Amino acid sequence: MSEVVTLGECLVALVAAAPGSLAETTAFERHVAGAEANAAVGLARLGHEVAYIGRVGNDGFGTAIVRKLRGEGVNVDNVVVDDGAPTGLMIRERRALGAAHVLYYRSGSAGSRLGPADVDAAAGSFRGASWLHVTGITPALSPNARAAVERAIALARDARLTISLDLNLRRKLWSEAEAAVVFRDLAARADVVMGDEDEAALATGADSSDEAVELARALLALGPSTVIVKRGRSGAVAATGDTTIASPAMAVPAVVDPVGAGDAFAAGFIAAALEGKQLDEALRVANACGAAAITVVGDMGGLPDHAELDRLLATTPGGDTLR
Ligand code: KDG
């Protein structure tokens, strides 16, 4: 039986083997990626049972994804191998300076064909689980993928699961105006909402230059009971009820690959919450997982297990209650 259920599109990421522009890159490493799959693997490494719902193509990349997730201990009973579409692909530069370009080859992919019937077929996974994790990427993929997220939230509500939403705005997939409507709608039905300052501002209509505490308060007003505003190198701010907590980021000597930090953060937060940790401690765990993720190339390579997490936590300070 799984504690956590998640769903989304798991992709193959071809990541440049060395920093530089895509135009000059000739060698790529093949990684498995996808926000929810990253979070699933992060949770599995921390000892939690996770069920992943999704679709892959009937091709070598799809096989690689299923083998990777299964090998990490994620339950893949509800990953459908779709004969009608290829596995989605993304290609990523690595940059020593500035933002790295990402190309998506995922329009019409197997993962984007996820639908409510796939979630219904996995209904058994919701019974006995404690947590559903969704992101703002899946509803951007297609109307049926958005309906799958809606269906998962409905099943989770019926089964009294805690629902977390990581906003994860992807401007290549939809417009900010489209995303804002869906973010607000999903946030109203989630218990925990997390996002960076831009995403929080988009969802709430606030200004992204507002203080993180104000952004957190604005997110809370959308309906969730706990919210987290992620601030990269400045750590994270969480709010629940009248309490607001700031937690510093863990210092990382060199950022090797920043992609996947948010998913590692989500995995750490959910794991800590499932283990009964208080909000300040859950933030500390989440920040440590996010830091670990960016020290390794690829989204999943740096996700820590419990032993590594404990070593990292031994070196990090706690957070401050702001009010
Ligand atoms: O959070 C990391 C993800 O961005 C990456 O793995 C791919 O899911 C992905 C996306 O849509 O960008």
C-alpha cells in the first residue's frame, strides 16, 4: 500500500554533458525527469511508499523510465505503456552563467495523453494512502491531463488524503493568464501549496517584489492551510494560521545543475510531514533536499537518502518564527 500518490508526465531528459550553448553541444547524458517523478523518487529514497500514475510510449525511453522508477522503489503498476504516442523528451543545456535553455519535444506525447480514466484505474492506490502530490505542470499538458489532476484531487478528497500542489509554472507550456486561473482553482482545493515568488505572485495577483511573508499570506487567502514561498538562495518562508516561519537555504559551494531543486524540496517537505515533523523542521529538511539536488547533474542524481539527509542536517541551522 502506498502512502503517497502522484501523477504527471515522466520524460527523458537529454542533458548537455558539459556547460555551453546548445549550438556547441555534441554530447548529452540521458536522464529520467519530470517534476512529479522527481518528487516520487525523492520520497522513495527517504523511505516512503509512492505510487506514480502516468503514461510512457512503447519505446526504449519509456522502458528506461519504467525501469528507473521501479528500480528506485516507486510503484509503477499504474504507468500505462501507450502504443499510440512516443515518450516525451526534453533537451537541456548546462550553463555556468545565466539560465540554461530547455527544449521540449512533448506535444502529443504519451505522457500528455494521461486522462481521468487512468486515475480511475488507479483508484485503489488512493485507498489507504495519506498524501496526493500534484504540480501545475500536468494541467498545462492537455485538457485530458488537466482533467486527470481534477479527478485525482476528487479521489483524494473522498479518501481524506492531504493534497499538496507545487505551482511549477512552465511558460513554454501555457500563458501566464491561463496558468493563473488554474493555479487559483487548484490552490483552493489543496492543503499545502508551494511555489517560488513569481509563481506565488501570479497565483494571487500580488506583486512578485512583495515581501515573501506577504506573498505567503496572499497564498493562504486562496484556501490552503499551509503555504511555502521558495526563495532559492534565500531559503523559504512558510505560513500556516497566524504563524510564519523563515528557513535559510543550505549553502552549496557550487551549483552543478539547478533543475530539480524544487521537486527535491517538495519530496523533503512531504517526507518530513509524513514523519510527523513540525513545520520548521519540515522546511529545514526540504531546504537540505533542494540543496543536495543541485550538486549533481540531472534531476534525480542528488536526491538524498535518509543517511545522507541526516549528515546534511547536522550541518544546517534551524529557522526563525517571524510572527
Ligand atoms: O522540475 C524539474 C522539471 O522541470 C523537469 O524534470 C521537467 O517536468 C518537467 C518540466 O515540465 O519542466
